[in-house]
Amino acid sequence: MRDTCKTEHDTQTREEVDTEAREEEGVFCRVCSLLITHPEHKIAIQGEFSRVFANPHGIVFDIGYYSLAPGCVKLSPPSDEFTWFPGYEWTIVGCRQCSTHLGWFFSSRDDGFWGLILDRLAGTI
Ligand SMILES: [Zn+2]
């Protein structure tokens, strides 16, 4: 069996190894498991790596901060309404693959960071 489909077998083995490595290190969408970002992109904002916020509807979000989130896509135009960070506008962001709302991108004139909802992520958060 191995000899008749050796190439395919080798490819599968490599993918399995890659997946295991990513499960240890990555931050993934909890819904579809797309790689969203990496723990090394975690940053502190106002001295904290994460913080609990409530939106105007009283919904509570535990947000973690990241400098990069290549697995996210922006889903709204920027707004400064009810912003949690004075001087920063927010943009709704979601998973690039399944569009689940994962958090917000906060941007000022010369700065920006990603605030991701921790219980919608999996992996090394
Ligand atoms: Zn997803």
C-alpha cells in the first residue's frame, strides 16, 4: 500500500506534522480552526494583555490584544461611536474563512491594534 501511493502518503504525513505544530503555537478561530494569529503578536495596551469590556447593549467581551491578525478581515467601516479607547476608531473584524465576528481593529491616526474576543479563539491564546 505504501509503495503504490508513496507520494500521497508522504504529503499527508507532512501536513499532519504541520497541523500538530500549529496547534501548539497558533491562535485559531474556534468555529472553523483557521489560523488567526500567533502568540508572539500578543501586545500590551495600557499595561494589559487583555481586558473585559461591555458594549452599549451590556454584552461583555474578554478581549486580547494583538499587533497582527492575518486571519481576520475587516467587516465594517471605522467608527468612533462608544469607542473603548479614546482617540481610536473601531472596525468590526471577523474570521477570513467563516466570517464569525472575532473582535475589532482599533486605529488612531498613527497606530493600530487588534482586540480579539478570547472565547471565540482556540489554541495558544
Ligand atoms: Zn473561522
